[in-house]
Amino acid sequence: MSKKTLDLESITAAGVRHLQPYQPGKPAEELERELGLSSIIKLASNENPWGASATAAAAVTRVLSGLERYPDGSGHRLKNALSHQLGVSPGQITLGNGSNDVLELLVRCFVEPGEGVVVSDHAFAVYTLAAKSVNATISTVPACNYGHDLEAMAQAVDEATKLIFVANPNNPTGTYVGYEELLRFLERLPENGITVLDEAYFEYVDDRDYPNGVELLERFPGLVVTRTFSKVYGLAGLRVGYAIASEAITETLNRIRQPFNVNSLALAAAEAALSDEQFVRVSREENIKGMSQLCRGFETLGLNWIRSSGNFICVKVGSKANQIYKSMLGQGVIVRPVANYGLPEHLRVTIGLPQENDRVLETLAMALRQVGKA
């Protein structure tokens, strides 16, 4: 009997055929196995080095006895907590398995094959991956000083454009757009489209002209703001994010949202984390100190960097960036090469604990010497 064959390429959706999977940061455990190293530090994924708050951890412990039950598919308690904090209706909130989940929902809801999606150069890779998966037409607008050129992005919008992604602050560059600039941009856009303002790192921003996207929702009905508990709240391992939009957009997203897309542990931890304002304040303060620590070190090493308003920073190490990354990896320090973001001479470093930042600077200095002699 002959063996049947499957022409997988011919039956794969057109938008998926040539996609490359998103590449997460290398786990510390993998490096331990590969190189037999211990005492590894991972500063590649923009996680909170201070962990999660004790309040959130305690909330997780309390719900462990109910793991046989499905989670609350509506996320009632978390939505109410967010509603109270943000001053919006619970009906304006969509919960997701991380903010990536709601970004995917937005593309699936509003973009059909051949329709337009506008993104910036150096912007978060998931925007393009999600758009490509539905075979959208993607307009990638060149960056200005490593950040979004909103003037050029507005000009790229046409009648076929359905979604526009604006990361504020942007990952991986850490740049942000100010209030007046964002306002002019939103006012220029046609009414029949969706603008996604990704504020995954907004809690870290310390700049006075930084806009709060939620305050603009009533004025711009096509605006969607996405946020996450993975960064300052330290809940990356539980995967919970959310979108805030009009009730009409939210109802549309819920048509295709998986019924139980946020698990019980994540719901409990996120609700508790919202109430722990001290943890957020300390995380912000320590991030500012760590950012200054790394910048001083980069200056001592004669390196330039991109000013960042997130919990990470991109440092320019030159044309041998990948070799420097590998050298640091060999010393047990995981940072993030960002050539796939159009930044082949930079490495992205998450702000770590003070001793971790010191180690980054030490291994970077050693890597620069080693690679320079190679």
C-alpha cells in the first residue's frame, strides 16, 4: 500500500505560508543546558527584575484550590477593578492572554486579505506578524530618530487602510510620541479606521508631555488602547493584557475572543496587582535608577544609546553586534540582538537589578575587547 502525501504548502492560508515565528528571548535554562553555565542573568525580554508583588502572589495562592473549575470567562472582577481605576465602563474592556492576544483579535476582526495596515519601522514585530497572517497589505513607514514619524504615517493612510499601530513607548527603541503630536495625528486620520495605541510600557514613562490614551477614547471613537500586566506588574508568566475602546469595538472583539482566554490565576493576580500601588511606584523608581546606571556605564565605554522611556534601552555597539551578543551570552548574560528590527548595530538591554546592571557593563566591556581583537 502506497503512503499518502500531503501538500501542506497548497492548503496553508496564504498569509501564513511565508511567516517566520516570533522569536522570544533565549531562556536562562536553555543557556545553562547549552553551555553548562550557572548564575545566568536574563535581560532580554523586558521583564520586571523585582518580580511580582507579594499581593499578587498571595492572590494566586488563594485560587489554587479551584483549578478544576473554568475561569470566569467574562473576567468580571478584573474588569470592574480596571473600570474603577481607569474611569471607563466595564463594557469598554477586552481581556486577553497577554496584550498580544488582543492585538491579534484586532487584526482578525477588522482586516481582510488585501486591506491595509500601517506600522512604523523598528516597531513591535507582532503587528506585522498578525497583519501578514491575514494576508493584509502592510505599509511600513520609515522611522524618524528611531521613533514613529506620525506625519509620514498619516500620509501612508488611504481608503484601504483598516488598522494603524502606534507603540507608545515603542519596543525596542523606547521612543515615545508626545500629546500634541499624537493629537494632530489622530485628528488627521479618516473616520473609517482603527488606530491601536499600544501602551505596554506606559507605567514607566516619566515625561510630562506623554499622552494617556484612555483620556482620548471619547473624542476618537476609532481609537483602541492596549496595555499589559506583563511589564511593571511583573506578571509576564501568567499572560494577561487588555484593550480599552468604545463599547461597540469591544463587543466586536468579544465575538471572536476565546471564551476562557485568561486563566483563573492570571485574573486573580492582575486584580490584586492593581491595588498594590507601592509595588508599582518602587518598580518605577528602581527602573529610573537602573537606567541611569546603564547610561553612565555606556558613556564610560564610549557607546551611544537611544534614549528610552521604557524598562529597557538600546545601546549601539557597532557592526559586530551579533558577535558581541554571543560573547556576552558565553559569559552568562542574555541581552537581545535587534537586527530583525532594522537595528543591526544595537543590542537591547532590559533594566535589571543593580548587580545585574553592573554585570552587563562588565561583560559588555569584556566582549568589546574580545571582539575588537578578533
